[in-house]
Amino acid sequence: MTTKHAVGLDLLWVLVFALVGRATHAEALDLAGVALTAWPFVVALAAGWVTIYMLKRTGLLLVEGVALWAVTVVAGLWIRVNGGATAEAAFITVASIFLASGLLGWRLVLWLLTTRPWDRRG
């Protein structure tokens, strides 16, 4: 998998997160609304990818995924709150779990499909 494809999958998942969140709360699913909800996490995702790149990538798909997820959640919530939005405990929990399921999920599936059982390392 190329970096371009990985970034695309991650970005798609963050946008799905914003869409599902807006739909769950019966908010408009127009471009402006989705962008308003997604932008803190998109910026945080970009920061996560820059961090991975600057660390010269570990080559360990799952380790990179955990680092990317942590940066995306923490920085995304920080940006959201500092932008004037709320971050209730329930939102933090849902955001963390939802983003983990996508940002780590596809990496886990790829790792399971591309490594031999006796040679699996993070």
C-alpha cells in the first residue's frame, strides 16, 4: 500500500466520522456542515502524518496506526475545544473508538493478510 492510499483511507474515515456524527444528531449533511465538523480532525490527521513522516516511518504498520490515531484524537479534540465547540466525555469516548476502528482497522486487516503467522510483528 502506498502512502497516498493510506492517507486517502484515513481521510475518508475522518470524513465518515463527521458524516455519521452529523447524521446521528440530525444535523445538515451539506458540505459546509460536514467541513465544520471534520476540520479539527482533518488538521490533526495531517499533523499525525507529518509526525510519522518526520520520524522516518517505523515501517511497522500497526505502530504507525496507533501513533496516528493518538495524534488525531488528542489534537483533534484540542482544536475542537479551542475553536469554541464542546467535547463532552461521551463525545470523547465515541470519537476515540470510532476513529480507532477505522484508522487501526484497515491496518490490522492489511497486516493480517500480508504477514505470515510466524513472522507477525507490530
